[in-house]
Amino acid sequence: MEFSSKLLENAVYEVSQLPGIGKRTALRLVLHLLKQPLERTEHLSNALLKLKGEVNFCKQCHNISDTELCEICANPKRDESLVCVVEDIRDVMAIENTSQYNGLYHVLGGKISPMEGIGPQDLNIVSLVNRVKEGTVKELIFALSSTMEGDTTNFYIYRQLEGLEVTTSTIARGISVGDELEYADEVTLGRSILNRVPFESSMKTT
């Protein structure tokens, strides 16, 4: 792709580094921004800088938050004995949109993936085990995507919980194998949460 301006080329390159954004899409976005008033671009830049510099992560569940404890964890109406284990914030949003779940969450920050150099030590697993050891959590729902990495992560956490008094379950396989949770429709995802099965049973069928 030939550019008539080095400034344009640099901007397109930076935007194309975002996931799912190719060079052509990046060019379209950059040209759109170029047509906007300067204030609009400044607002976007300031929002991104403020997000990067000031964002907090909930001290309990690791969800993105504006405060030390996120709104979900701070809500006294949520069932603190029930914790849903998810990969990232997008999965929290997807499950919340179903309006079928009233427990808390634990955001791992990824999945175990040796191919990508991501091990258990890179995820929020120790803090999850510590939450269970405190004795308040009675059930963990594994809600990771139905992929090899997701299943590996579920099994690793399950082994870390051996000997602790907690029930482990996994969402029903209404979610197709290989699908990412965030792309599931709300009805299917909601039913998968409600019809969850014991984790031991899921291991026997895989």
C-alpha cells in the first residue's frame, strides 16, 4: 500500500496494530478521523490516555473498574457464595447481558496457552484459590470458552482446588466447541449458565 504522506502511513500503521484491524480498515478509520473536527480527535486521544493511565482493576475479582472494588463485587444483593470464572472483561459483560446470573466473578486475564507462552503464573489463579480458601465461596462456575486452552485452564484450576470445600461446575455445552463466550447469543449463554453441570461430569464427556 503506497502512501502520499508519511504522517498518514504512520497513523495507519499504529491503528492496524489493533486486533482485527487490517491495513485497509485502518486507512478508512484514519481518513474518517482526519475529516473530523480537531476536538473530536482530541477527545478520543484523551479518553485513551486517561483509560491507560487511570484504569483500576478490582482488588477482588480483577474486573476493570473505576474504584478499588468494582460495582458487582460491591453490590450487597449479589450472591457472594457463587463465583463465575471467566477469561476477561468481555465475558463478564456477555454474562451480565443475559440477566440470568446473580453471583460474583473472577477474571483470569487469559487462558493457559503454552504455544503463546502463557502459563498459570501469568493468570489470576492464585488469588482465585485464596478466595476459595477464605470459605465464603461455595460454588465455582467455569465459564471459559470450549477450546483446548479453556479446558486446560479449567482442569488446572480444578486440580489446585483439590481438598477445598467448594463445588465446581461448568456451563452447559449449549456453547459450541471452539466458540468464544463473548460471541454467544444471550439466550444460549443464559441457558448455559442456568443448566450448568458438575465439572467432573464434563471431564467424562470430553
